[in-house]
Amino acid sequence: KQEVTQIPAALSVPEGENLVLNCSFTDSAIYNLQWFRQDPGKGLTSLLLIQSSQREQTSGRLNASLDKSSGRSTLYIAASQPGDSATYLCAVRVVGGSNYKLTFGKGTLLTVNP
Amino acid sequence: GAVVSQHPSRVICKSGTSVKIECRSLDFQATTMFWYRQFPKQSLMLMATSNEGSKATYEQGVEKDKFLINHASLTLSTLTVTSAHPEDSSFYICSASRVLGTGSRETQYFGPGTRLLVL
């Protein structure tokens, strides 16, 4: 059974700092890995999606890497801003029957202090 | 980008009543829709997967008779929580999947979620 772990569970940093969020998964046979942002009481916003054949994806100040063999991914946020404060979720897509399933981690609660 | 809506966004009900939550893909036809549940400070847990016109596939531990899923069209799926109890209070999120391009890359688009509080 696929399990996804995110470390740390919570992180508080001053504005402007660069930071790294970690995600690990137990089964390396994944289809892809996705990072999401979730604001309190809201749905999910997709940030970056890395296919299993890729090693990284970049979007603005965000960079996500994937090491499928070791079961790890990192989300790098450069020059953090208070607006980045949210919960960041990592999810891997596994093949289950006729549908693709997403398995989520518990998330990292990020607080960026002005 | 693709938009998925959910209605209602919040609902409060008495114990024993049934609650229906709608999930719609507004600008695309969804091949598959997924229902997730999220308890405070917990991960999203997949409850069931549904394809239009067929019965939903439920995850282990999810009661089929309690969480009724109907996927009558390619743009609408409904989740009905029957005889709701306080322990069913949670954040319910749906997602709709769409195959992009000529390849087999399937992308899930998430709704904004529905907060259910059962008194």
C-alpha cells in the first residue's frame, strides 16, 4: 500500500527566506507526483506536476524535484512571501484498477511571517 | 483552466438527516470523478471513484449504503450522506479527471470542497 509522508508537518519562516518542503513515498512505481496548495477551508490548487520520467518542474518561484528510485520529492520555494502561507500537499498517482488514484500526504503547514 | 464546482459550500444538518453534495465540471466532460474526505489536520482520503453511467468503486472501509454516489452525466456527480451522524462531519472534496491531448495524460481538477457539520 502506498504511503506518503511529508516533513516537516509545520514550518514558520520570515519573509524572504528560501525553504524546502519534503515528501517521501513508499512505492516507487508511480505514474506522477503532484504538489498542491490548500488555503484554510478551501479546495486544492495544483502547483506542479512531475511525470515519473521527469526529474523536476519549475513554475515561477517554485521548483519541484523527483527522485523516483529513492521515493522522494522536494518543493523549493524561493524568496518566500506572506501570501505563500498555506498548507502544501504532496500526492502521488498510482495505478489502481481501471482508474488512476491519488494518494496524499498530510501536508506541511507553512507560515511566512512579514 | 478547467473549473470544478461544488454545491453547497457549507451545510449544517441534524443527526439522522441526509445531505446531498453536487460536483460539476463546468467547462469539460469528466471521464471520472473522485470523492475525497478530509478531517482536520489530516490528509485527503479517497472515498470512491465513479465513472459516468456505472456504479462507483468504493475504497476499503467506506460504507456504500451510507455514502451514495450517482454519476448520471459526464459533468455531474452527487454524493449523498445518508442518515448523517456527527462523526460524518468533515470536509468533502470532489475532483474530476480529464484526458488532455492525444496521449493518455489524465489530470484531476479539484472542487472547492463542502464543509459538512452534523449536529
